Amino acid sequence: MVCASAHSAGRQLPRARSASARIARRSCGAPIPPRRSPASRHHATCHEGFTLVELLVVIAVIALLAGLVLTAIGRALRQSRTAQCASTHAQLGHGLRLYGISHSHFLPPFGYLLPGSNSPTRSPFWSEAISAFLCPTLGQGERLHKTVRCPAWSASGPQSVGGRGIACSFGEVFRYYSPTSHSDGPFSGPGSIQVIAVRRPAATMLLMDGRASYAYTVRWWPRVYDWDDDGLADTPRHTSWIYGGGAPFRHGDRCNVLYADGHVGAVRARQWLTDNDAWRPD
């Protein structure tokens, strides 16, 4: 009778949760449904998963963050290359000092002219002479790769016409050496100058970022053409080499320069193109 009354009460009040009904179900062995909290009942009625709008918002946020990270990484890489290039210039300055100690403070010749001829041979080249003091135990090719190379330079890039990305100031500072001719021209003469003879060592350029292994001095090869249409003459008349072999825009709008006193500076491109006195040792 108790079971029958309990089942009939359950049919009449299917949602009853009174204490007496639960006791009656327990005494008859009937299963008791679990009690659910309001939060669990609400969660069961909600639709699980992301909506299309939520998914698009997440993708947009991830793309924005990725763009910011890639921009920061690219900027850091450019700054790293600029710093490495400046360090290479400083190392080459140390090599020039070592060479000068062994050669009465003379800079290494740009190259050598064959005796009795105007045909240049460029052996040993100025960079070969420096690298021999910096890495004497390595072979010539490996020495040049380790000591005379700008990390932002590319052999196949538009800013390269040979060399390894670092140029000497050719014409008044670095010159050819000829044992038979000693004129004042850069292609035949007694060789490069003495560093101690430079009157303004803190303002006279020795090495710089270059498109080639040398950059023409403006005294011997004045710039007359405006290649990039910025209102400044930047290319000599006799050659198609843009900026006369220099590369003032490789590191943004700056050019790394080694000066005769040994310090390295980042010169703005406009200053590099207009400061003609920086090419002259006198």
C-alpha cells in the first residue's frame, strides 16, 4: 500500500521534491533522480562552442599581435646588422693600426701597379693586407669573409657591384702604389698616406659602407648626377656607379664610417653626400 500510494503520488506530482516523497521512493527501492543546482541546469540549456563572430574576433586579435611581433623582430634584426657592421669597421680600424705599426704609420696601398705599366694588379689588395694582421692563421678567403664584410651586404643585391660591403676612401687617402711612377694621381704614386699626416683625424673618412670595395673621392671624381632625384648630386660623371661606390642608405638613412682617429660613426646619408671635406686628409 505504501508503494502504491507513493507511485500514484509520483504520477500526480512528477516534479515533487518533498522530503516525504524521497523517503517513500527510497523505501520502495525506486531510483531517485539526482538533484541539479540552478547553475548546472542553466549550463545544460546553453549552446556549447564558439559563434562565428567570436571566432573572427579571435583570428583578428591573433593577426594583430603577429604583425606587431614581426615588426619588432624586423626592427631588431636591422639594428643588429647595423651594430655588427659598426663592430666590423672598428675591427678593421684595429687592423689598420697594426699595419701602420709595421709600416711607419702608412695605410696599406689600395693595390699595386705593374712596374712600367698603367695596368693595375691589386695584389695584395688593401683588405687582404688588413685581414692578414687580424687573422694570420686563416686562409685568405676565410680571412676576408670573417673580417671584411657588412652583414647587411648581399653579393646579388642591387646595392652591390663587387667587394664585401665595406669600401675604402679611394683617391686621396687610399691610393695605388707604383715602384716606377710617383705622380699625384690616385692610379700611380707612392701609395696611401700616413695616418699621422691627417690634419683632421676625427672628421676624415677611411672606410665606409660601400657598393664596391672602394668609393671614389669627390675631389677627383666630383658628383654631377642626381640618381635618386632628391635634389643632391650623388653620382660621378665618369661612372655608372651610384653614389660613387658608397652605400649611404644601407642601414636606413645612415652610413657607418670609420674615421682616421679610430672611432666609428653612423653618418646620415645627406651629410655623407654633402660633406666633401670628410674625404680630404689635408
